[in-house]
Amino acid sequence: MKRILALGLALGIVACSEPPPPPKPVAKPPAPPPVAVAPKPEPKPEPPKADPNKELAAKVKEALEAPNSKLPSGAIDVTATEGKVSLWGAVASAAQRMRAEQIAAKVEGVKGVDNQLKVVKGS
């Protein structure tokens, strides 16, 4: 019986004692300061490449509008596709029509001329 009494007394003391303090949190090492990351340069878009057809048409138009061409200024439209030049518009005579074709054919890069010029008297 002494044993039971001693056991009960021991359990009573343990039950009435203060609980152990909570464990202290482990200190975390300080986080490294944030590193400023330089923004990546955005790739610059390539400048638009010149259209060789438009460039060729512009060269032919310039040659046709030169003062020594003896052709009506602004009366002839020019288009180009892969070296082939088309002439559109109206001229006053067959001689002007032929002259426009000859001038266009002499421009560097012209591989052929499609002369669609119309002869219109009084134009």
C-alpha cells in the first residue's frame, strides 16, 4: 500500500507542477538583401528592310520625270516586280510612249518593261 501511496503522491506532484517553457524558436539566419537585377534590354525590332520592288519603281519614276526626259511630269505611274517594270498612264504621242519605255529599260536593275501607256491626244 505504501507503494500505491507513493505512486499517487508522485503523480500528484507531477500533475501540479508548472509545464515546461515552450522551446525557443531557432533563429533563422537573416535573409540576404535583395539584389537589384538589371532589366534585360528588350530586343530592338529590326528596321524595316527596303522593298527592292518599290526602290526600282522609284528609280524608274525619277528617270521618267527628269527634265531631259521630255515626258509629261507625273503622267506616268510605275510598278515593279522582280525587275519587271510596268508603265501606266497616258501620254500625248506614240513617240513619248516609246521614249518612256526606252528610259525605263536603261535604269539599272530593270530586266523588262511592260508598257501599258495609252496615247491620248491632248494629254
